[in-house]
Amino acid sequence: MDGEVPSPSPSRKLGFTYRLFRSFFRFLTSIWFREVNLVDDESLGDEAGVLFITWHPNGLIDPMLMTARLPGRVTTLVHHRLFNFPFVGWLFRAAGVIPIGTTGPEMLNIVRGPSTAAVLATSAEELANGGRVLMFPEENTHGASTVQHVRSGVSRLLLSAYRKADALGRPRPRLVPVGLHYSNSHRFRERAAIVLERAMALPEPPAEGNGEAWVEAVTNAIEVELGRVNHAKSTWRDRTLIWKGRSVVHAEKMRQSGEALTPPSYAEAVLGARRLRAGWEYMVVHDPRAANELVKLCEAHFQELDRRSLRPIDIDARPPELTASGYLRVLGSWLWSLVWMFGLVTWGAMIGNYVPYKFQSLVDRWNRSRGMDDSLLGSVKVLSSLVVFPLWWLLLSLSLVWTLLDDQSPVYSGLASHQLLRYVTDLPAAGMFVFFMVFWPLAARAHMKLYARLVRSTRRLRQWTAWKDETNEWQRLVTTQRSIAARLVGLGAALVLPGDPDWEDPPAGHDDVSVVRPRGASPAGASNSPISAQGFE
């Protein structure tokens, strides 16, 4: 028998439980990521339902991050296998996440949830009444550099929602692709960006019947659209080249404008990568020989930087003159950060978090040795944190309360005999326990900020050490990188690319490269079928 399906909520009120668990997800993701950008959420409006779709590269973190950051009350549909983790089913349901997958007894026995048909029917009604639903069309999480096979569930859900909205006389829901970008999807304290794209313009659906032809056409368009908004490439090598190329383009543009070199926000970096990807793929199609030559030049340069343990930013940020005062400022900042690292906050963070942190490291190594997919490593870390860290804080707090307040403790007698410290023994045990349980996570949060400052200072100190090392052949590296940057900037200046005032997004089912054009040429529109770019081959 199907489990109970949440009823649609035309008013779309968030509700206390949803707010509570969304705040909890925001807390978790704000710890896991050092920066999260949400772009273009103000363009959604509220006149019709919204079906959000995105790819699924990072297991449990994807629905957590999207639930935490997407505006309004969002019903999230995820594959039922993610509910197999301990506590996840209860946690996800409280935050509006619903399992979806098979319709057989396997799903019902594992997650005790409604069947797929029931979930899709209720979600269609939710959309028709103006609600918001999030779905991962690939269904399964993965660690690939490109979008995997998109299934037809989204198209079928949308067709049903269209028909229900028409019957109710309401506006049809919109299909909004979401770009989900991670600087590193499974490493702690990386960056993330959520980019809400314009709604897809879809063909008129059939008024009756199963609409198989419409479903197939929309599914194919969704697969192309997800690849476009998530900068899909055939290999991680391609994606890495794009992101490193974006870095040198950013530095060259700031240099040409006379501005001081400052790092972009992650959302700005994502747009820069999108522009470079579109321009490069246009070049591959229209001038493959020049594109191949430029790729080889970039790859050789970046490989040389890797061998020297350098990054493109190390080349661009190197000052013309290495003065002693500049080095002393960096050294002073590093020493200041180091001194603060030995304060009460840091010791509290180490006592309260070192043991579970090392335990997680061992679990991570064990999972890697078993060949666990990278897309699940971050999920396991976040999930184990929900259990390991609170359990350690509980044991530590109980131990300290007993040590300080129990008359059988050897420490108690020492405190009781001291003129001032004896007042500690009169504190209420419950109050002390609550204090310690709150202190450990707050100390960890404060410690992360101190640690981030120390990491930045250490990186700058290493930069100066590398800059003073003449064996790095700085003049040659600078000349090569600026030559590459100038060619890439020239490529972008000659084309109309994403982010330009006269840029027009491609129709649904077409990649950016299909509407890239030389500057000064009139828009010709997309071709009848998506251009299949060759990547960096």
C-alpha cells in the first residue's frame, strides 16, 4: 500500500518545520563551503509554479544545498537510495524532500514512502497550484564531468502539471534549469554557486494521450540544457583547462583596465568559465587548427606550473619589484594569525573537534580504498559529521561536568580547596553541560575563521618564497602566460559571449556555442539541432 503523500500547498507557506530544517541545512552547508553564491533568484516571480532541474554530481550535498538556498518552499524529489543512509530519511522528509525511484516493493521496504506514480501525481498538482518542485533528471548521483543520461520523469511530470494547470485555469508552471557549480565537490571549505537560468521555452504539449513524442523531445532538450548551464565537458581535463584559462583572462582584463588584481566571487568566476567555454567551442568549430594550437600552448604552460607547484595567480600577482617591506608585511600577517591560533578558541576547537575530525579522515581513506565514487565522499563526510561530532561533544561534555562537579573526581577536591576556584564546584551541572555542548561547535566555527586567515597568510608567504626563487624563470613564465591571456581576451573581444549586453541565450535544447557570433554580425538564431562541439581535442 502506498505511503501517505504530502498534499499540495497552494499558499506555499514555509511552515515552522520546513524553516527549521532549511536553517539546519544552511548551517551545515555554510560550514562545508566557505562561499555560496545564489544568482538571479529575483527573476522568478510568483505567478506560476516552478520546476527546478539540475545535475547530480555530489550525492546528499546537492539536495541539502538546493533546499537550503532556493527561494520559497521547495518540494525536492531525490532517488530513494539516498534515503538508505542512517537518519537521512527522517531528516530529508522534515525538510520537504521526497524519495522517488522504483515502484516495486524494494523502494517501499527501504524508505517506507509513496510510490513513484503517487509522488509524480502529487508533485504535478503542487506545480499546477503554483508550488515549487526540485528534481534531478539524471536520478543517480555521479562523479562524471558531464551530464549523464537524463530520464523522462521530468518531462512526464511537466506534461501532467501542464494539463492540471489548464484544467484549473491557472498559469502553466515553468521549467527552470539550475547551474550547480562546485570548485571541488567533495573537499571541505570549497566554494559553490547556484545559477538560476531563464525558463525553458517548450513546444505546445498534446491535449490528450501519453504524449510520448513530446516527452522524448523535451527530455532531449533538458539533457542539452543541463550540459549548457553546468558547463559540461567530455573530460575533467577539459574543465580544468577552462577554469585555469578563465583565471588568466580575469587577470589580463584587470591589468588592461589598470585595476588592482582582486579575486572574483565564485559566481563571477562561473560566468567567466561559461564565456571561455562558449568562445573556445566556437573556435573549435570555425578554426580548429588555431584552437588546437592554443590548447596545446595552454596545456604545456599549466603543466609546467604544476611541476613547479605554482598556480596561474602566482604568475599574475607577482609584483614588479620584490621589496623587503612587502615581504615583512606578509610575514607579520602570518605571525599575527599564528599567535591567535593558540588562543582559547583554538584550544577549545581542537579538544572538541580533533578526535572526530581524525576519525572522519580514517573513514575517508577507507572509503577511497574501497573505490567509493567521488560524488559520494562529500556526502559521507557531511552525514558522518551529524553523528560523530555531536556524539563526541556529548561524551566530552559529560566527562568535563563529572570532572569538575562530582565529589568523587580528583579534580573536584583540588578546586574545592582553592579560594576562588571553589566557586566552580557550586555551578549547576545542567547549566555546565549546556554550556559545553554549545561551546564546542561555536569554538569550531570561530576557529575556522582564524584558520582561514592563517591559510591565506601561509599561501602569501609561500608565494613570496616562490617569487624570490629565480630558478622558476619568472620572466619566461610571465611572458608566456601574458601571451596566452592576450590571445584568450582577444578571442572573447571578437565574439558575442554570455554576459555581453547583446548576448541572447540559445533556445531550449541548444548549447551556448550555437548562438555565439562574431561581434558586429546580426543574430542568426540557433540551428535546428545542437552543435556537437569537439571540446579540447
